[in-house]
Amino acid sequence: MSDSIKHECGIALLRLKKPLEFYKEKYGTAFYAIQKMYLLMEKQHNRGQDGAGFASIKLDVEPGERYISRVRSNDQHAIQDVFTQINGRISEELKEHPEYANDIALQKKHLPYVGELFLGHVRYGTFGKNSIESVHPFLRQNNWMHRNLIVAGNFNMTNVNELFNSLVELGQHPKELADTVTVMEKIGHFLDDEVTDLYFQCKNEGLSKREASPVIAERLDVKKILKRASKGWDGGYAMAGLFGHGDAFVFRDPAGIRPAYFYEDDEIVVVASERPVIQTAFNLDFEQIKELQPGHALIIKKNGTVTEEEIITPVAKKACSFERIYFSRGSDAEIYQERKMLGRLILPAVLEAIDSDTDNTVFSYIPNTAETSFYGLVEAAQDFLNQRKNNYILKNRNKLTKESLQELLEVKIRTEKVAIKDAKLRTFITEDSSRDDLVAHVYDVTYGVIKPEDNLVIIDDSIVRGTTLKMSIIKMMDRLKPKSIVIVSSAPQIRYPDCYGIDMAKLEGLVAFKATLALLKERDMFHIVDEVYKKCKSQEGLQDSEVVNFVTEIYAPFEPQEISDKIAEMLGSPEVNAKIKIIFQTVENLHVACPKNLGDWYFTGDYPTPGGNRVVNRAFINFYEGNDARAY
């Protein structure tokens, strides 16, 4: 998307079900799992570039032996940095102790990161924090093996203040007001409770403290811990956790907002945020990989048993549609077809904008992630052209000559790569006037392919703030001197903030919101803004379940195309000669194209959790009062 927004985080969990000797014999290395974890994380690089982390657990170690290893990085190339550190540590140990090289038992005992249970994370910081302390996985340490907890996830909680206060009521003193820390401490509290209860059971059965340890590991009820910990959670999440003794889980929110997929056989259990990541890393078929169901947890016990358990009763599934439009890799079989369909479905609106003049229209795309929807748009345009040819031939079959028929058949849809991003160009000047000139040259254009009578149709994934369009893309396209520039968004208008992971926290940053405010002013309807503010304020202090999203009333007076036309007007500038037209996908077509991901709250205001309505109202109050703060 030309206007960058923060992506979703990505998780990768891997559990080896066989002894390490098995992987050494079958795959030639005891580092099989580390290599696979590198693949799982690198293939999710698209989901996070602010940081990466890796944790491993060794099973069945003797007291006094290190069994948990963790490494995190906020380096510019974080994944590479993590695995460079891992390889460096292992190489250093092997160099100092060559006797470890062919002895798997010694490798497991002495080499860091060599174990049976692994958790990886790639991160985009929703709140803009990029210190090493903000990088997952998070670790809660304890001398009791069972009480050690490692957590990483792709999530955002809308009610972190309430969750924080609930921890205080439990007698805790959380070190930070952050959803990751709060969630980990909530799970940790009930983990401690469960371990304590099991210890007293063992004591009543006459077991010593040392004898009780393996019994606690066997009896630990992960489902019960998650049920108790997740009471009151409001947000979108796919989170993974490891317990020090070897149990693990991946837990998904009841609306299925955040994605998680898994695969299991007699050798491994693997979980990732995207299906093709698992397919590629383990050479599997589409059908072999399962989606973790909303409200469920995949629970992997130390003994290797795997179950999918309902933790919270699922609600109407509202999986994030942005996963299909933009975030997830387009190599997924379903996502690839869905993105093509998004392009196909928007063709009628494009034809209307160009008066069906495909002969004098060039189709292209910006950025590269819009390429798949571009293919769908062009295929639909070619179908339209073919039908036009058929109709002409049928109508004029008695008049056609061999030459005129050949000329007709040679007419094609014109497609060009008109913009190439200059990856080397960096905007290093902060002064607005100078910076704007640099921004306008982030892309190089392809000269000589556009005629003055041509329409130039450019498809984008989505339009969020419009800044890059106004400052760079439209000016750049105008240098090609087309008659008109039609910017096509394969997603609908983004009208509302997201509070489940995407970094869209403020209404005033959204170009659709700014355009709607401009229309209200022009038409003497700005009193609606004051009325919405009063309604939002009147709900402060209510329970989330009672809060209504009144911000929808801002958009109610206008048809979507009226707002789109105003956006086009706002994104133009005096130095642009071409006529500018903006086209957005309809919500109805979005649901046709992406039927399994119906979460559309950023387009419609239909939030899947009660906390969403509170967040959008708070975002509007912040805007109205001039308070430059986040709404969650």
C-alpha cells in the first residue's frame, strides 16, 4: 500500500516429537529445528520489521542445567541478527569443545538453543516503541520449572487499563502498563495458582517436593489456566506460550480476528500466522494445514499429545479482511485468488470513470503488493474487450474483411510498469518544503508509454492517509502527461481506527474522515460533528457492552462516491494538469471476494468486540478536543 501502515506481528511455534537423534539421522543435523525456525520467521518477514525474537526449551534436563534460551533483536535486520547470534554462540561452543560435534547428548546438554520446543516472533510496534524491552518473546522467570512462562503474540487488547487494574486487585505490581506484560502476568498468576493446587494434591498423596515435580507437569491443566486468565479480555489475538517444563499453547480470540494455522504429524507440531509459511517450510499441501478455530487453543503437552480445546465460546467470526487485502503473503492459494477477485470486481467502476474507453487507457499498479489485484483487474478488462469484439463481429460480420478483422483482433488491453520504487532513496531532510520534493521522487517513472489522450489507471491495495498519493504518486504520474489519472483502491474507504493490531489509532489521520469533514463544512452540516461529540461524551463511564459507535453518523449524510470525489479533490494540487479520479472498492464486493474474512470494522465501524466502540468514540473525542493521544 502506498501509504504505509504497520503490519501485523507474526508467530512461529515448533515442537519436536522425536528425540534429537532422530532428526540427526533423518535430516543430517541436530540443528534441524533451528533451521526450520529460521525459515518460519523469515517467511513471515512481511509481518514485522521492527524486531524479532526466539526462545527455546530443552526437555528433561537435570537440575542445574540451563534449559531456557532466548535472544531478541531490534536491529534493522532483526531476523538475520537473531540467527547470527544463535549460530555464533553454537559455533563458539563447538570450537571450544570439539567433542560435542558428533555427540547429540552433549549438544543438547551444553549447546544453547538446542532443544525440543521453540517459539519465534517477528514484530511491528503498534505503539511505535522499538526498544529491545518491547520485543517478544517475553519471559516470566521462576526457580520452579513449571512456573516459567514465555509469551509472544500478534495481538492488541482494547481494555489494557482494566486488565492492569485487575492484576493490582490480585495483589500484583505489574512493571508496565502494556497489553503484552499484562496478559503474560494474568496467565502467570493463574499458572502459579494451578501449580500451587497441584503441589498440595501431591503432598496429600505423600509425594516429596522433588517427586511432585513430574506429577505437576503431567497434571497441569493448560485449558483451565487459559480459561481463568482470559476472562475479561477484549481484543484480537493469536498468542503463543511455553511453560518451562515443556507444555505449550497457541490461543486465538473468539472472533478469529488474528490468524493462526497449524500442522501435526508424528515428528512435529508447527504453528504460524500464515498457512503458506508452513507449506513452504515443510513442503506440505494446502489441505494438510488446519486453521486454529476462534476461541480455541492448540494445547501441546510435554508428553507430545496435541488437542484443540475451546477456551472462550466463539462469537460471529470477524477475521481481519486486511489479512487478505494486504498483510498476508499472496502465495496462499486462497488469498491469491481473493486478491485477483478484488481487482475483477472493481472493473465496472473503472469503466464508468474512463467512459469504457479501454483503447485509450493504460493499466498499472503501485506498489508491488497490488500486483495480484492488478492481474484480476486486467483479466476482467480483457474479458470486457473480448465481449466488445464479439458483439462488433456479430453485428458487422457481412462487412468485415480479412484485414479489418485482423486489425480488430490485435486490439489489446494496454498494461505497463509505469512506476519503479527507488529503494536507495531515503528522505533525510525534515524541513517540509525540502522533504516534499524528495518524497515526490521516491519512484522513478517509465517515460514514453503514455499518450496525451490516455487515461492512466493505477490500482493500489488501499488508501489510508493519502499522503504518499498527494506528495509523490499523483505528481509523478502527471509527469507522464496523461489526460486523466484514475487511482483505484482494491479496499473500501478506511473510515475508522483499528484497535486490534494495525497502527491506525487516530481518526484525523484518515483521508476519508478528513474529506467527510470538508463536505460537512461545505454543506453547512458541521453541527453533526458537535452532536456526535456530545453523544460520545455522554457514554463515558458506561460498560463497553452499552457503548454505541456514534461516529458512523459523521458519514451517514453522504454516498461513498461523494466522499471519494472529495478525496480526489483534496489530493490534487495546482501543478497537476491531469484530471484526478479516485475509486474505492465497495464493502459488498469485499465480502464477495473474501468470504472467509468478514472483519470490516475499519471500513464500516462494525467492531467485533465491545471495546471497539469505546475506542472509536474515544478517538473522536480526542480529535474534537485536539488531544493528540491514542484511543487505546
